Amino acid sequence: MFSDKKSFQEAFLKKLEMTYGKSFKESTVQDHYHTLGNMVREYISSDWISTNEIHRSSHTKQVYYLSIEFLLGRLLGQNLLNLGIREVVKEGLSDLNISLENIEEIEVDAGLGNGGLGRLAACFLDSLASLNLPGHGYGIRYKHGLFDQKIVNGFQIELPEQWLRHGNSWEVRKLDQAIEVNFWGEVEMVQEDGKFSFRHVKGEPVSAVPYDIPVIGYKTDTVNTLRLWNAEPSSFPVHKDVMEYKRQTEAVSEFLYPDDTHEDGKILRLKQQYFLVSASLQSIIRAHRNTYQTLTNFHEKVAIHINDTHPVLAIPELMRILLDEEKMEWEDAWYITSNTISYTNHTTLSEALEKWPIDLFQPLLPRVYMIIEEINERFCKELWESYPGDWQRIENMAILAHGLVKMAHLAIVGSYKVNGVAKIHTDILKEREMKDFYQFYPAKFNNKTNGITHRRWLLKANPQLSSLITEVIGDQWIKQPHSLIKLQEYVKDPSFLQGLKTVKQQRKKLLADIIQEQTGIKIDSNSIFDVQVKRLHAYKRQLLNVLHIMYLYNRLKEDPNFQIVPRTFIFGAKASPGYYYAKKVIKLINSVADVVNHDPQTSPFLKVVFLENYRVSLAEYIFPAADVSEQISTASKEASGTGNMKFMMNGALTLGTMDGANVEISEAVGKDNVFIFGLKAEEVLSYQQNGGYRAYDYYHHDKRIRQVLERLTNGFLPDTYDLFEPIYDSLLMQNDEYYVLRDFDSYVTAQQKVNEAYRNENKWLQMSATNIAHSGFFSSDRTIEEYASDIWGIHSTKNLLNQ
Ligand code: 26Y
């Protein structure tokens, strides 16, 4: 049906009529979207079936990627591109006077994630399928993804997100494969054949119903699966209030929890974690049993990867199944489990490591808790043998301590590999945060520097730049991103640079139009687009950026000789609803924007834009238009960052600290092609260990800082009264935990260098080209190949597919 535009048109019109019982004339864009979505799903169904069939019959090892978040964004455009049918469809529709772009635009993002960790999972799925690797995702089908953000009077307002309201063409409900997950209840000891064993009984059952979404590889026949679990009532219990049971059950997959540190919803979050893990493991095991009739070879045929600690209960859950259902001995079950599971850590912030109060944990998951107790006891014994008498060390490393279950400790003990997500992050884990564990299990630790799928963040998001690249070096880079390095030969080529300039201008104009439409702010598309888009967090230091803007404004007002290249500062960020400080920073950005944008004296040079509701689909317009990529976290705090890679690939220059993947970006392109500033990780760590930082000193000795900080609270920002006092206090009274004032001067200097560099257009374009040329390393294809060979032991099924 997609072989040529005529047959596509016929199939499309027929499908439209059959599905909606409407004539073409009466149909809406929404109808067109769903019709096209259904057609694509039907089109790939035979490849989907045969991929599964091949995986089964060839007995090839599979990897299952368990993640509490999958931030997929829109699927239609990417699927058409990967199938290589986007042009046919576009032309076919255009003959009917329908714009494919308009159809693509009405798709609501699948926003089942908060940020980096969820988007990484989505990029990995694309790479797995495109590399013909047998790898599948398991997640939760949240009814409401991450909240929709509205900005009202400068403040963030959260509205429930409703991505399923118009239905979802990509998913297939598989009721026949539903699985029961049990909460609460008790543990019963039974004696069978003279052996004691345990059983979880009298639990409250929840039915996990799978919804499968095809994951279509780029121009290949592989179609992998993302399985999302929906929580539904199981058989209705007789003794309970039926409505109450229904409500409680459905609540399990109702909302994605924003990444916050707040108490509410704690128990529900733990329920979600176990729900994901138990349903996924039971389903993986069922498939394995069907093929092999035994679980003794489970670890040879299955790798299970846990994306941070959120799915770490996979470890005791697999133990539970092997012990209680499969009746294995502890040692055998432990051997299989600890050779099946691998774990990625995404943070060094110790306050972000998950710890669950035992009081809350044990009643909800009594059998799983018992197993964790046993794992802990055996682990502590092992420690005792290695470190006799070293109680302190054992207490620090225990899984259960001080009334808490320490999820990261469980993850390290029960996994065969543990990795960080950028070189510096893995080093910090080894040398500091997880030092004791590294000493005990040196061979488990390894690095896997993150990556992004260049097929979404370049090929799809930036077709103009993609065409230019292909004109110059051919299209090999799409399958082999490393060959982007061939551009290095052209970084001084005037016609390539001219092309790059034209593309950037085009994309800046497009973003300028979107900004005007959304915010009413008219921006100069020849100004420098200086962008910071990411979750709002203190450590990411959006505050440093906004304080610098206030400083620039002051200089422009006060110093007639001060001149800058016109600059537009663009922000996009969601703050966790309960994260009080982060919400203040959003309001501050908007208050500063109000003053700056309305001052006729400065507005030709300075504009500030806060884009509402930052999400994957909006990001696809932002990265291609950026000149400067703000990656300004306090060194040592950002595990990797992946936005930095999306910017680089689209030719923006990084202005950043030596943190996360910035370090590797700067190594790749060389010091002359990035703007690095600020404290180094060792310096931050040394301050933290030895003290010696006094924020007040920087306030007293730097007039620029004083002026800017006073203006937070002295009425300079209209109608804000004492609103920003907490920010002021965090910097001075609480001694500036993230070293904003310490890095201020260095940041100002780096920004001056940006300003000067931009004046030399040719030089800037060369730097931009160099960044694109070296971005291939940061493709998730490279990352996934490393995971596949070093951790999972899985292989491409390409040869099998072609048979
Ligand atoms: C509270 C809890 C359940 C929770 C939920 C979400 C905790 C953390 C998160 C999300 C963390 C996250 O997105 N981390 C980011 O992962 C990226 C991918 O590895 C990194 O690039 C980025 O530096 C890191 O902050």
C-alpha cells in the first residue's frame, strides 16, 4: 500500500471511509492522523510477527530494558522516516490537498517521562531496532504522562496531561497475555517433600494488561516491542468495596510521578515499581518457558537491564519466582539472578538515591521483603569475611540499615554489571559515591557514555541540515553515524559553510515564528540564540544564566560604551510541582523577561523568552535553531546530560562546565571549539569535603554580583515583593550550595568570549561544523553497541532476518 503514491492514496481513502464511515470531504485532520497511524501499524505487522518469530526460533539471547520512564514524543513522522515511506506518503497526501506536516503536528507527545533518563530509554529503543538487536522495552502505560505546563502571570501551573484522549493508534492491547501482580497479603510457609518453602498468599491482585507498541528500525525489517503495562481490576474480591478496589487498582498506572523529593504518593510509587517489575518478569519468564521448558539457562538467553534503581525489585522478584515457583535452591537462584540483571546509575547526588522505609515496604511486599532480608544477610556475611571487624564499612554498605531499604545497594549486589553514563560520572562513582562497592566488586563497574539517536535529533528534527550533510559526504552517516567525521574535511570549505549558515538561519526563523505565535514576543532571528532547555533543578543552575542576563541588562543601561551582539536567551523547563525553589526560578526568568523585553533602550540587544511546556516535540524545533548550548551545571552534579549532544549535533556551540558528557564533548572537538568555564569537579568536591567556600566574599568583592542580587528583592522587578527572597537567601544565608556566585565571574568571561567569537562569522561556522563532524560518537548507536557487546552479550539478527 506504500509502493507508490497512487496505491497509497487509494488505500488511504478506503481506510478512511471504512474506519470513520465518513466521506473524504467530511473528514478531519484527526481522522487523517489515525487512519495513517493504523495503516502504518498494519503495514509493519508482518515484520513485527516475523521479528518475534525469529527471536523465538533462533534461540538468540534477548535483552529487556526495564524503565519507569519512556519519553517517546511523537511517533508518526519517525516511523514513516524509518520505514523509508515518508516521501511517498507526503506526495500522495499532497495530491489530496492534505499536508503531512499538519497531520504530524496534531499527534500528542507520548510524554511518559520527566527528562534525560526517559528520553535515553526512547533513544535506546530506536538504536536497538535499527541495529537489528533483539532488545525490547518494558514500562508503564501511564494514563497521564508528565503534566502540561502553562505559564500564568509568570508562574508555572500544572494541568493533567491527556495523551490518550483521542486514542492511540500505535498500541495493541493484548488481554490474553495479562498478568496478575499481588500486593499486601502475607507469607505462608509450606512443607512439601520434606522441604520448607514460602508462598505469598492472600494478596490483593491487580491485573497487568500489556499494550504493545512496535519499535521500527531504520530501513531494516526489525520491529521490536515496547510493552507498556496497564493496571486494571483483576477478579473483583467479594469482601471489598468494589468501587474502592477499582479506584485503587487503576491508580497504579494513572500518573507518571514527577521526579521530586516529596512525600505524597510514596506508596503508590513503590507499587508502580513492583507492578512494572513483577508483570515484566512474569511475562519474560513465560516466554522463556515456552521456548526452553526450563529456567536453568535463563541467564544465558535473557539479559535484563534496569534503568536506574526504579526497577531494582526485579532482583528479589526473580529470586521469588525461582525459589517459590520453580523450587530452586537459593544458590542456584542467586547465580541465575545475579548473572541476568545489569544496572545503570544516573546520578551522583546522594539525596537522589532511592531509600524506602521498611515500615512502608514490608507490609506492601511481604515476600519480596523477606528475600531482600536474606540477600542482605548473606551479603553482610561475605563482607565480614573480607573485612572482619570493620563494622562501619558493613553498616555503610548494607542493603538494610537504619530502617531503610537502600535500592542502589541492592542493585549493585544483585547485578553482574554496574555502569555510569559518562566517563567523569563513572569515575566519581568508583572513587567516591560507591567507592566501597568498587573496591569489593571492581570488575562489575564500567562506563557507558550516553548517546542520542541521530535519526530523531538530526535526520527527523533537522531535515535541512541532514540534506546538506548528505550532499557533502553522502548518506552513509544515517546508518553509520561515526562517518559524520568525514565532514571534518569540509570545515573550511566555503560552500559547505555557506550552506550551514543558510540552514541555521532558516531554522532560527522558524523558531522565531513559533516564539512569536506562542508568546507574542518578536525576536531578532539574526541575534545569537542562546538556549537552556532541561528540567529545572538547582544543580543545573538556570539561576546562573538569569543572573548573568540581569548583569548584561545593567551594563547595557549604565555603560554607553558597552556593546554586545544582539542575543536572545531562550529557556524551556518544567519544575516538579512540589519543588518550591525551582518554581521560583521560573517566575524569576519570566519577571526578568518582562523588564528586559519591554525596555526600548536594551530590547534591540537583549531578549528573554521562556517557552511553555518544554517537551520532545518542541525540542525538535529548538535544537536545530540554537547557536549556544548552555550546559552550566555545578561540576560533578550532572551525570551526563544528553541535551548537550543534541545541540552539538545541530551545530550549536557548548558553553559549559567540565561536567558529565561536556568533558567528552570538549575532548572530541578540542578546547578551541567549546567555551568551558567554572570550577572543576575536584574543586567542588574539595570545597564539599574541606569547606572554605564563603558566598558572602563573592558578594562583597564583586560589585556586579551585589547589584544583581539586590535587584532580586528591592522592587526592581515589578510586582514581585518578597517573592525572590528564598533565592537571595539560598545564595547568601545558605552559602550557595551550587557555587553560583563562585562561578559567576568565570561565566561572565566565557559569555564575553562567545560574544567575540560570534563576531567572526566564518570562524563561528567552522567551529559549528567541527562540532557536527565530531558528534557521531554521541549517537546512541555507539552506546548501544557497547552495551550489547560488553554487558548484554547480544548479537544482531540481520543475517537471520534475510533468510
Ligand atoms: C524520584 C525518582 C523515582 C526519580 C525519577 C526520575 C529519580 C530520578 C529520575 C530521573 C533522573 C534523570 O533523568 N537523570 C538524568 O539521566 C540522564 C540520562 O542518563 C543523564 O544524562 C542526566 O545527567 C541525569 O540527570
